Amino acid sequence: MHPPIPPKTADFIRRLPKTETHLHIEGALPHQLLQQLDPEQFSEPQACWAQDFRWQCFEDFEHHLIEHAMQWFTTPERYYEAAKVIFEGQLAHNVRYVETSFHAGMIQFIDIPGPEILAAIRSAVPAGMEVRVFMGMARNSYNEVLAPVLEECVHWGGLAGLDLHGVEYLPLEEWTPKLWARARDAGLEMKAHAGEFGPASNVREAIEVLGVRRIQHGVRAIEDDSVVDLAIESGTTFDVCPISNVKLNVVQELEAHPIRQLVDRGVRCTISTDDPFSFGNNVEDEYAALSAGLKFSHVELAQIAKNGFAVALVDEAIRAQWIAEVDVVVE
């Protein structure tokens, strides 16, 4: 996907304090846990981890992810075990702050109360890291089983916010703006996946109708200058996942990724891994991709890291400390 980066840049990226603001917990399932379940079936690295691998379509990717997630995520204890390995891996890459989401559909699939999944993930957070947990849901999640859950979740202790997931060709149903408004009034942080497979108008809809200021992906906003301007004027942040976008054919090659233009235009962007189980990536790979494929300088990479800390749901003293640590690495 990108040529090797110089040792000096690799060292810079390693030392840089980083964030992960767009991570699906089920999509980050550590492969080693499946190996423990079935050493024979999961003995080999996955084909989708190869740099030149491309998913044929979103449905193939989604099927692969769900098929494997359902084998592991069967109890709150399994969520805890996975989160513990995931967060320790992040810490090893000098990630200080993580925003991760679990999918509301899992509450229905495995019949586990959402607060138990939430508590399991939160209890796995290691010292030296701050984690905020979101609940994600598809555009058609408001069904007979999940509707009461979605109405109640705004009162769950420890939930940081909500995130609209899944395929964008489904229309925004009338329950969604109402729930987003209620959750925002309750002090939660609101996100939405938009402008990944869907058009720039979906980004506009997320900002204007749902009132979000955190867009997951958002890269197709580049197709409409007025949407880019709206993102800048509204102070919206795009939590971008470059390797995911390439492997899912949202962009044809890394060198053409819109994050370069978005950053140059003035959109605040962060970078994250999205679903590393299906992409074989870590957050250092994302920084390396920006450096090698899109010619981001060390100072620009440091600004990406600072952007993650700027939107982190922490008090100002912690934020200032992390940003100061980024400045030290740059100096």
C-alpha cells in the first residue's frame, strides 16, 4: 500500500503520543483470541492483512467481520478479554486516548444487556490510557427488540455517546434525529458514519439534521465544496481511516486519498484503524501511510495527533499535557 518509510520517520511515529478515535470493538477482535479457540482453523495470518488486499464489496467485508465476531463475543467476559488485549496493544503504540464503539445489534444477537457490555469494556482500560465507549447502531436498528434499548441508553452510566453505523444507502429514519437530540441534551457526544460509501450530501445531513460535529470517515465530502465549507464553519472533525478506505475501495489508491485535500482546506481530521481485524493495520501504519503515500511532514503528522487530543472527552489539564508531549517529540 505504501513504500517503507525512513527509520527516522518510523521512530518519530513511534514516539508520538497518539489517539484512536474511530475503532469498532468487534472489528478490532485480536486474532490471537480466535487462535486460542481453534488453533487449527486460525493458525495462518488472514489474507485480508496483505497490503495489496482489497475487499470486493462492503457486504463481503461485513460478513467476514460478523462471522468471526460472533464466534468470540458471546459474553461480557469475552468483551472484557478482547478489550484488555486491544487496549494493551494500543498502549504499546503510544496511544493515550481511545474512542471505541460496540454495536447495538450484538445486544439482540447474543442477548446480553448493553450496560453489561459497556461495563466489561470500561473495566479493561489499562493505567496510562483514557477510553470512551460509544454505542453504535445501524440506520434501521429501531426494531421491536432494540427500540426500548435505544430509548433507555441515554441514561446508562459510563456511556460516552452514540454513533450511527452501517450502510449509507438506507435512509435516515425519523427516530434518529429525535434520539440524537435527546442524547445530546443528556450530555452525550454524538457521531455518525457519513461520506464513506454515501455521497457528500450525507455529511451535510449528519451535520445539519443530526447536529453531529464528529463525522466518521467523511472523505466523500471532498466532492462538494459547500459541504467542506460547512464542515469547517461548523467546527466538525472527520475521524478518518485511510487504510480502511483503500481496502474497501472507497478510494482507489492511497496517493489519491482525500485527507490530503481536506487537511489542506482546513478540515480538522484525526486518523484511526476502523476494523483492524479485517484490515491488518495498527495506528502506526496509518501514520506511515500518510507519510509515505501522501507526503505528510513530521509537523503535519504531529498536528493529526493533536487533533485527536483536541476533540478528546477529557479535562483541559490532561488535554494540555498530551499536546505538550506531542510538541516535545516534534522539537
